[in-house]
Amino acid sequence: MFKNIVVGYDDSKSSEKALERAVGIAKSCGAKLHIVGVIRPIDFGYIGYITPEEIEEYEKEEITKEERFLKKAMEKVTKEGLEATYKVLEGDPAEELMSYADENNCDLIVVGRRGSGGLKRLLMGSTSSTIVKYANQDVLVVV
Ligand SMILES: Nc1ncnc2c1ncn2[C@@H]1O[C@H](COP(=O)(O)OP(=O)(O)OP(=O)(O)O)[C@@H](O)[C@H]1O
Ligand SMILES: [Mg+2]
């Protein structure tokens, strides 16, 4: 069955559920779990108003924050005896998750139905709906 499962993790309740489900599937297939968090690059509107050093500082801070909660997720997962890895990427979440899946031989992408942004009334967020449409792998949207 699945050998490499990538889960999109944005620290939302929904992605927490996605992670739990991914853990269950990874266990039952003996798959490796890839926990991926994507941060957005700084808004271009700021460029020109702040120095390159400040941009670098901002990105470092974002990466550190992201790594902190990905590591926490990793701890939980490895406690379950699973083989896992984590990665912080920068860019558009859907694009980055799909490229990661392509480049790392992943055969399943797991995401939550909604994430940390978005409107509650929307049924599905833009990250999960883009992935459902365009991914080259099987996709599981956890509700
Ligand atoms: N930055 C991210 N890094 C990793 N995974 C993400 C990220 N953003 C979203 N995801 C994954 O996609 C799922 C759905 O989130 P999505 O972004 O589509 O919804 P939303 O935030 O509610 O809406 P939108 O972003 O369209 O305003 C999340 O549960 C998570 O699994
Ligand atoms: Mg989102």
C-alpha cells in the first residue's frame, strides 16, 4: 500500500486531525510520514519599506516558529514508533505540498478540509481544493 505519506500541517485543528489520520494510515501500511509546513514569503508590498536585513530577520523568525510546532508534531509521531521526517517550505502551500510530494516519491497527500485561515462558511479551503484538483498522487481530505 502507501509507502510515503505527506501531510500538510499548519497548526490548525483541521490539520491536527489530518495528522492523526495520516498516522493511522502510516501505521497500518508501514509507511514513512512526511510532515510539511509551508510559510508564506514576505508580502511584496513591504519591499522597499523595510531593509533586506529586516526581511531576512522576518523569514528566520517565521521558520523558527514553524519548526517549533513541526517538531512538536514530530515528537508525537515518533512516540507512536513511526518513521517520520519534517520540512519547512516557503511559498504557496498547495504548490509547495504538491512539489514536495512529487520530489519525494510520496504516494498519498493528506490535508484537512480547512486550515488556519479561511471563512468558516466555506466547505473547503483553497489549499485542499487546489491539491484535490491538481495533485499527481492520491489525496485524502480529512473532515
Ligand atoms: N501553510 C500550510 N502548510 C502546510 N499545510 C497547509 C498549509 N495551509 C493549509 N494546509 C493544509 O491544507 C488544509 C486546508 O487548509 P486551507 O488552507 O485549504 O484552508 P483555509 O486556511 O481554511 O482556507 P484558505 O487558506 O483558502 O483561506 C489544512 O488543514 C492543512 O492540512
Ligand atoms: Mg489556509
